[in-house]
Amino acid sequence: MKVLIVSQYFLPENFKVNDLAVSLKERGHDITVLTGKPNYPEGRFYKGYSFFSKRKEIYDGITIYRVPLIPRGKASGIRLFINYFSFVLTSCFFTLFHRKRYDAVFVFATSPITVAFPAILYRKRYKTRTLLWVLDLWPESVGAASSISPNTANKFLTGMVRYIYKNVDKVLISSQGFRKSVMDKKVPENKIHYIPNWAENVFEEAKNINLEKYANVMPNGFIVMFTGNIGEAQDCESILMAAKELKNRQNSAQIVMVGDGRNRNWLQEQAEKSNLDNIHFTGRYSLEEMPNIIAHADVLFVSLKDKPIFSLTVPAKIQSYLVSKKPVLVMLNGEGAEVIRDSCSGLTCSAGDYISLVDNITEMQKKSPKDRLAYGNAGFQYYNSTFLRRKIISDIETIMFD
């Protein structure tokens, strides 16, 4: 089958869509990707790319068309809007002149959901079956992760989202908590399918872990590791307060922040101002290196702010954590916390409750390595029964081609 994947982000940027494209190619499908020039998360074009650089590439048999866009820069509100709008504009223009026919179009809809517009335009031209995988719920997430009020977001965006849902054939939701919001926008239930995230292939097939490779960047002591985007949604204020509380209790646990994002500098500056030597910033590593990094963690950690939208979300890193056979600590509400409780893979506390988070860190410290391994193994078993990549890809194929 010939499949067009539409995503603002693609290799060398690290997103789940990369794994999806490769997996479908391995299953014998003819895969084409329409994407932008890579600039996430640094906000500038990757080496070898520019606004006017080459627009067609071949990667592992996958054809990639890259349309020009304005880089996201420091991810300010105006700059992000320009970044999003420029991709929609140039990708729609591309679609108007792209003559290849496809059996299906698959939209990878992280923010912004406007990525669906070129796919909708293609669908209107050729009547091609189009699937939208919703990984970030609009308009709810706009108000939660920015200064835009929910009322303002709803006024300007709800109609647009309703139009997008109406003009695709299937809406795939990455969290069961998204279902009500989608149905409230007049989408019939038989058009909605649950397709959760999975862990990238490098985690599912991690072998030959090299503990020595990154030993020099890890602190001594009990390591509580956070990985991924360090942004507004991740509740950096509560992470900072947890580090202060650990210090006040004279607890030797070390918080290690692996990754980058728009709030990383703020968090690091506040930690330095408070003389906190128990929170460490390693920067961002390639996806391929993450199993070697995670191997140093005693526990893995994830947090989200105390906002209704985040209670509907299962952070994608949770799947990577579970398959890594490490115990998990979460400071969040809703479906993400339920996964940890249902899998018996760690300890949970409410969003923003940094005191309970420190209590849970202390409890994990007191457990034996054998007991912590039991948490990790329970999470691994739950992952294999619920989030295994090959099963989810098969589900996508079924929805796409049935």
C-alpha cells in the first residue's frame, strides 16, 4: 500500500513518527513523508539544512519531502505561531502540486493540530482515506501550556478543530481520556479508535548496555532521573521545590534532568541561585544513547502540571520508562498515574505535590535493589501486554486499510 505520512517533525528530530514510518516500511508499504526542515528543539536548522536546502531525501527506502518553514527560535508565542503557520502554508502549497496518488494519508498530530490541513486538502482532491492520530488535545492544551486563557482558546480554536475532525475519516486518540473531548466536537464514536504510544525501537530492543560510557556525567548517590522535554507543562516549579525539600531533609538523592526545553535555563538558574547541588542537568542526548543513560537511574520520574488537560494525557515517556525495567515515580493526575498504579511499576502522587514526591523518593531509597527490580519487571510485563509496538502498528494497519 502507498501511504503518505504528514508530520511537521521527522528525522533527525526525535518523534514517534520516525518509528511509525520505518515500521510500516519494514512491513512492505511504500512510505512517503511530508515534513518540514528540521529545527526542533534547538529552534534553528540542523546542520546541512536551511530554508532553501534540498527538498527531497531518501532514508532507508522512505521518500521524504521537506517544505521550507520559519524555525521556532526560542519558542516564544509569536515565533511558534509563525513556525506553525509557515509549515501549513508551504505544505498546503506542496500538496496542490503533488500528483502522486496514495491509498491512505496518516497525520501525526502533535501540536499543532493545524498539521492536518495539507492532508485535508489532499483528501479533498483525491478522496483518499485519511487518519488523524491525536497526540495533543486541542484546544485544551493551548490554554494549559501558554498564557492564552481557556475561553480565548475555545473561541478561536474549537471551530477549527471541529472542522479538522469532520474532514478526516478516522480520529485515533493516544489516550482514552481524549475520547469525550473528541465526541463533544460531534465526532461519532465509531470514527474514534484508541491507539496508544509505544516505546521507540531502541528501548524495546536495548542490548549491550554500556554503563561506563556516561558514568562521568552522573552524580554519586541515589539517582532520580527525568528525561525529555523540560517545558512549561512539566511543572519545573514543583521539581525545584522537591530538590529544596530533599536538601532540607538532608536526603542524599540526586535529581538528574536529561533533556532540554524552553524552561531548562530557568530551572537551572533557580537551582544555582538556591545553591542546590542535588539537581543536575546533562543536556540532550540522541535517542540511540538513551538506554545507556537510563541504565544509570535508580528510579525514573515524570511530572505534569495540575491542569485538567494533563490528567487526560499519558506522557509518551512512560512507555519508555516501563520497557526499561526501572521503577517509576510520577507527580501527575489522571490517566498517566493510573498506568503506573495498574502496572504496579512504581509510586504516584498528585500533580504539584512535591512533598509526597519526596516521601516516595525516600520510600524507594529504603527498598532493596531486589524490591526495586520487582517494580521494574512488573512495568515491563505491563508494557508487553498493553503497549507493544508490533501490536499497535498492526492495529494502525487494520484501521488504515480495512
